[in-house]
Amino acid sequence: MKIILAEKFKWISTGLVLSGIFLTNLNIYPINIFLHGAGVLGWTTAAIITKDKPVLVNFGLQIPLFLIGYYNFFL
């Protein structure tokens, strides 16, 4: 059950990350950081569920970077 849930998180999150990257290339801001950030949270959640440390490091360390982007946008 956990693996099925993690797979769903991965696919949805992949779509969000790719959408965020696409919007960044089109210079559509700020929706790009919200979509990409949601994808990063999904991938981090999937990594926690599956205990995948390399994926957790990759996406987990992106969270503070997106928080900086949100901070800059809102303040």
C-alpha cells in the first residue's frame, strides 16, 4: 500500500516539477515556483515513505530554496 501511494506521489510530483520548469522557461512567475515547489514536496514525501535517502537529499534540500523564493515573493 505504501509503495502504491509513493508511486502516485512520484507521478503527480513529476508533472508538477516539469510544469514548473516549463513555466520558468516561459518566464511565467510566480506560478512556476508554486507548481515546482509542490512537486518538490511530493517527491520529498515519496522519499520519506520509501526511505529513499538519495531522493530525500535531492528534493529535501530544495525546500529551503523554494522557501526563499516564497519569502521574496510575498515580502
